[in-house]
Amino acid sequence: TLVEMAVRGGKGATVVVPAGTDPFVLLLSESTARAVVTVAEADVAALESLAAEHGVPVARLGVVGAAGSDLVVEGVYGGTASWTLEELRATADATLPALFA
């Protein structure tokens, strides 16, 4: 998920929720039918070409930020949401202990 990638990678991103996509699903849902891939700007065209060659749909969601940057998501129920990596990490680390305490 985008949240996991940001927390584990230590880098935020600026992304736009595609029209018709549930922001919750984009940010947190895992599925065997989807993958989030990051590539250098210079490699975007090659990735898109490879995906097209294999009949795999691809959508550009945004841009990865610098180390320690926030995760900013535009198009969240009509607005923009932003979280620091520390907020995301604290929430992720607290979820399972809170559920099983």
C-alpha cells in the first residue's frame, strides 16, 4: 500500500486519487490484482511500454518525495489530506496491539 511504502521507505509522496477510486482502497487496501511500483522519472516511459506490451494497465499516481517528506494525497473525498511519516508510523505500530490488547 502507499502508506506502507512511505513508512518503510522513509519517503513521502504527493499523489492524486484517480477519479472513481476509493481513497481508502488506494491508501490501505492490499490486493493480488494491484501493485504499486516506483521508478525514476527517466524510466517511466520504459515501465509504461513494458506494461502495455504485457496488457497490464498502469496509472501514474504521483511523485515520491525526499527522505522524511509527508504523504500528501489530493482528491480525498473532495479535499487534500497530509500526514507526516511519524504520524503514519505511530498509527501503524499501534494498530495490532490495540486490536489484541
